[in-house]
Amino acid sequence: MRQEKEITIYDIAKQLDLSAATVSRALKDHPSINKHTKKKIAELAARLGYRSNTFASNLRQQKTNTIGVMLHELRSQFMTSVLAGIEKVTTEANYDLIIAHSSESAAKETANAVNLFHKRVDGVIASLAFDTANLDHFAPFEKKGIPVIFFDRVFEEADGAKVIINNRKAGYEATSHLIEQGCKRIAHITANLQRNVYAERLKGYQQALAKHGLKFSEKQVIVDDLSEEASIRSARKIMAMRPRPDGIFITNDFCAAVCIQVLKEAGIQIPEDIAIVGFNNDAICKIIEPKLSTINYPGIEIGEIVARNMINHLQGHSDINLTNTIIIKSELIVRASSLRKKK
């Protein structure tokens, strides 16, 4: 099939006996062009199928009005809520998004970084994969002066802008709540401790045990990938522990919900036999029975904050190079899964 010729401003100008400069200004809604001329040009442009060549325009201006977003997963409600917050702010600022998904693979994350670099994105917002060991693949952005802001999963000791919660404090609060409910043998189900979020939540768990005079045992910490299959494995490991835990702090709500189902099917009562606290405050918390106590991790707000910092930097209103870590408030939400004592 023969491809039609792309319509240009010169074609529109020729048909209307106007200069190309007038057509260009009219299509950009420039105030120097009167409304009647703008209307006439817009109608003909629509009838001919004219498309603005923003790509060429952006290249001339050395920018693409595009921000790359690198996510480690797309299945969690937390991550989709962060993305919603990012999209809200960037859309209002007339920036497009290119979303790259690492599927928890450092190799794929590196390939995504190369791809976004060559697509000439104006900035990058990133959350790291399980097995990312360094930030070398972000070095080309730094050399070119392209801003990168990390959120959620970050290298906390690295320079650069980051948006996180106080994961250690959240882990401490979750574990302390279980202790206050009378739990003495508290297990912890978590993921790759190379990542800051899981390492810090573990430290908070350990601090709460020490604060209340309870002994920490590595045998009570289960590290897996938080998938459905891994969650089933974790629940079975809990049931095999002797003595069996009477409380569990689980670092992910989906994993917690799967564990609750497996434990209940085995005849274990929640929270009477085992009290449980999850993490994120996903929608599943209110669907599972009993409803799941959790740490509220405000995804939309995090997305809005990280995007607003990026846009303000790109528009020259602020400088993320002067920013290190932005800590967002989280909070414990108590529901039936952990509530052994009456409020």
C-alpha cells in the first residue's frame, strides 16, 4: 500500500497563501496571529491530517519532554499507585513517560537504562531490581547532566536524590505492635536483604525485639522473593517451626494474604494462634479475612513528590543536586489480623 506524503506547514501555507512562519505561529497559538486566521489554519490542518513534528522540534531544543521511569515490577498496587502519582504531575507539566520494567533483573535494568539514554529522555525516575549491585549503568546520565531520582529501592549511602520512607522505623513499629499484643515468638518474612527496604525493615524488627527483651534468631527470618509460590513456601516453613511463631511481620501485603490463606487452611486461627502484620496497605488488606494490619506506604504521594522534584529541576525552579534524601511519613494501620487485645 502506498504511503501518503506527510503534510507540512509549507503545504498548509501554500493552500492558504500565507507564509510558513504565520502557519507555524498559528499552530502554536501565538498571540500575534488573529483568531480568524488561527481558526482557518487549524481547520485546514485537521482536514489534511497534519501532524506536528515534535521530535524534530525537541531535537533542535536539545530536549524531548520525556521522562524515563524504571520500575522493578508492575504487579503490585504500591508500584501502580506510585506510577499514577508520577503520571498526574508529569501530564500537568506536559511531559511524556517511557516506562521500563526490569522484572527484578539487574541485567534487564541495565539494558533499560541504555535504551532510555539513547531515547534521549530528559530525566530518569528509578526503583532498583532485587539483584542490582551498583549504579554503574546510571553513570552515562550523570556525565550528560541528565537528572536521576531514585525512590523506594535505592542505595541509601549513594549520593543523589532519593524519595523513601523510614523503613527501619516502620519495621520497628510493626514488630512492637505484635509484641504489645502479647506475641513472644515473632517470625519475619522478607525478600532480598541486598535491597535497602528489606534490610532496613529487618533492622527495625531486630531493634523491637531487643527493646522488649526478646531474643533474635536467624531461624525465624525467612528470605524469599514474595511471589505466590514463595509465600506458600514461607507459610509452610512457619508451620514447621518448633516452637511455632505466635506472630509474623511480613514485608509485603500480597505475601501476607497468601500466608493467611495457607495457615487458615491448615486450621491455624488468625490472630488467636498467629498474629500478622503486612506492609504497603494494598487493597488486598481489606479483602482478606481477617482484614490485614499493615504499614501504610503512600504510593501516590511518593509518585507525586518524586515527579514534582524532577519537573522543578528540569524547569530550573530547583536543583536536585542540592537534595539528598526525602523521607515520606508512613504509619501503622491496625486491623483484625494482629488485634489480640481489645482497643
